[in-house]
Amino acid sequence: MSGEATESIAAWRAGIDALDEKVIALLEERMALSRQIQHSRMRNGGSRLAAARERRIVQRYADRLGDDGARLAALVLTMSRGAAV
Ligand SMILES: O=C(O)C(=O)C[C@]1(C(=O)O)C=C[C@@H](O)C=C1
């Protein structure tokens, strides 16, 4: 591979690494918000789960990202629920 290509790939990877850091930070922020909601609901006698809300979230991801988006949403929700200890 040419030196130019190697440099380009390194720069693009730096961009990806920066984006991944943001995605991770956003996921952490999301999990914290989700935990607040779940704790609040449970303190008030409700359950941890809000199934209808989850269906809307999965649908939103699916509309934008297809079947993989739906799977990603399910994983994000699992992580968010798991954070509510
Ligand atoms: O929106 C809520 O009611 C939440 O509790 C948050 C959240 C989520 O992480 O998006 C988590 C658990 C529920 O089952 C539904 C959604």
C-alpha cells in the first residue's frame, strides 16, 4: 500500500475512534437517564419494563436502520435495563 493510502486510513480510523468514543459516551448517558426513569417508576409502584415504549423505540431504530437497527435497539434496551440495579 502507498504511504498516502496508509496515511488516509490512519486519519479515517482516527475519525472512527473519535465517533466510537462519542457513541460510548452517549450510551452511558442514555443508560443513566433510563435508570432514573426505571427507578422513579418502581418507587411509585410500577414495573421496570414499559413494553409499549420499548416497541416504539425498536420501531424507530428499524425505520432508520432496518433489521440490524431493530437488533441494535434491543441490545441498547437490554443494556439500559441491566443498568437499573
Ligand atoms: O422510557 C421508559 O419508560 C424507560 O423506562 C426507559 C427504557 C429505555 O431505556 O428506553 C427502559 C425500560 C423500559 O422498558 C422502556 C424504556
